[in-house]
Amino acid sequence: MSIYLTTMLAILNQVAVKGSKMLVALYAIELGASPLAIGALISSYAVFPLLLAVHAGRLTDRRGVRAPMILGSLGMATGLVLPTVVPVLTTLFLSSAVIGTSALLFHIATHNLVGSLGEGSARTSNFATYSLGASASGLIGPLAVGFSIDHAGYIPTYVLLAAVACVPGVVLACYSDFIPARVKALKEKRLGSVKDLLGSSSLRRTFVTSGLIVSGIDLFNFYMPIYGRSIHLTASVIGTILGMQAAAAFVVRLYMPKLAGRYGERSVLTASLLVAGITYLAFPAFENPYTLGLISFVLGLGLGCGQPLSIILTYNASPAGRAGEALGLRVTVNKFTQIAVPLVFGSLGTAAGVHPVFWANAALLLAGGYLSSEKRR
């Protein structure tokens, strides 16, 4: 029962996060932002999480997950309200930074909680259930934002997402019996250093491939709306195309435990990266919305298993009592790529258009597939 309630709270939180990324990209375009400025906006989601992720992981290891989840939920709502108070481009940068930092607290705590609810195959099953919720939020968020923008406008959409973001915090403040007080391994006194974690070749490879997966998802969430606007698609159509990726992720995650059990988590992760890389190459060659929706669906099949598998591999390879810290280090690598890649690709998009952004990211994902390959072990 605990995993289902945890997943429901995560769905609400991630609807707000994923919806905000589409919303901020389209609102920035409305305010006249350049592709480089939008790339900087993408990066602003990750600046503070880059610096704080390991500390947030240690916090969940030592103090539990409830307080970080509540703080993350309410902080995200605050970040979403800011553009409604001062609706200018500068505020979007502050809003994105607050949302990104709050999401960090909530997500690391949630991942640590899910990992602590089972062992072995039960843990894989729990992460699969959790990842289904993440897929559902990826479908609901863009669709809700797209239709809300078209029918109500940008500011009411920010208010809507802020209300959604508040709900998990309120629930956790009133009821938390489903959360274990502490992960029992935390009673060990020796924690070690980050260098110890980086000494594991398995963790290093998982961190790098995880960063590439997150960059692939984030760049699609931000640059697909830019590409969609450039070919005159409405916000509703753009939201539907983004939702197709999430729908595919939901489908493939239904079978993730069986795939991982049969082929191994590392092999499935490698295949995911290769499929995503090939799909990225094809996307900017088409303008028909139905074709783009189909390609987005295939991309979701590729990227859909990537994130939960990288979380499982990180949790399983982490030393006893340091799962939160290892998950935080994974997020640090993710955030570094979320800062560096959008800035580089934003400059590329300003100079050469959106198409090279898709092609360059395809190359990164294909390289990640090679890096993750079992043959390199």
C-alpha cells in the first residue's frame, strides 16, 4: 500500500514539474526570449540542485524523507506563483531555480523512500510502479498545460500548477504513517566520502548514462515546443505530442520488470539509449503533427526505461546506509548535464536553428549507449 500512496504523491509533484517546463518555454517565447535565453532558462532549473544534491541525499539518509518532501512540495508551489506576481522574463529565471531546487528535495527523498520499501525483485517492482506514475505525470502535465494555455492563458496555468504542487505537502503534513521512520542501515556511523562512491566503475557509468538520459528528456521537453511553434503548431497540439512520449514510457515501464529480469538492467538501459538516439535523428525531418506524435511515442519507448533503471542501478550499487547520498550524486551529474548541455545547445540553436540541437543530442545518446554496453565491462 505504501508504494501506491508514494506514487500518487509523486504523480502530483511531477505533473507540476513537467508541466512547468513546457509552460516556461512557451511563456518565454511569448515574452520574446531567444533560443539562447530559453537554454539558460533550462539550465536555471539545475544550478542549485547541482550544488546541493549530495547534501540533500545525505539529509534524507540521516533525517528521513518526510521533511524534505514537504519542503520540496511547498517550495515548488512558491516557485510557480512567482510569475503570476511579476510576469517578466527575469522572474522566469528565479521561478525555474526555485522549482528546480524544490523538485530536487522531493525527488531524492522519494527515490530513497521507494528503494527502502523492498529488496531485490520487490525493489525493481516498486521502482517500476513508481516509474509508471512518472509516465502518467508526463502525459497529464503537458496535456493539461497545453489546453489550459489555449483556453485560459499563461498566468492561470501557473496558478493551476501551483495548486497541484501543494497537495503532496498538505497530505504529508497530515498523514505520514506509510513512511518508515528511518532506513535501518543509517545507524552505521561511517559514511565515507563522495570519492569512495566515484571509485565504483559501475556507479560512474550509471551516473554518466543517467545524465545523458535526463538531458535527452529535458531537451525534448524544451526544444520540441520551440520547434512546434516554428512550424505553427498550437499549444494543445504541442502538449499532445509531448504527451505521446509519456504514454509510450508508461507502456514500456509496464514490461520493465520482465525485460530487466530476462535481459538484465544494464542491457535494457543500453538498448534504451540507442533507440532514443536514433529517434532524435529523425524528429526534425518531419512537420506533420501525426508523424511527430508517432516519433515522440517511439522516443518514449527508448527513454522510458532509462530513468528508473539508472535509479535502480544506483541504489543497488550504493554502499549500505548511503543510498540517498549516491542518489544525490547521480542527481549532481544529471544537473551538470542539464546546465551544460542546454547552454551549449542554446548557443547552437541561436546560430544554426533547432535542427542541429536534435542531431547533436542524438550523438550524445548513441555515445551513451556505447558507454553503457555490457561489452565494455
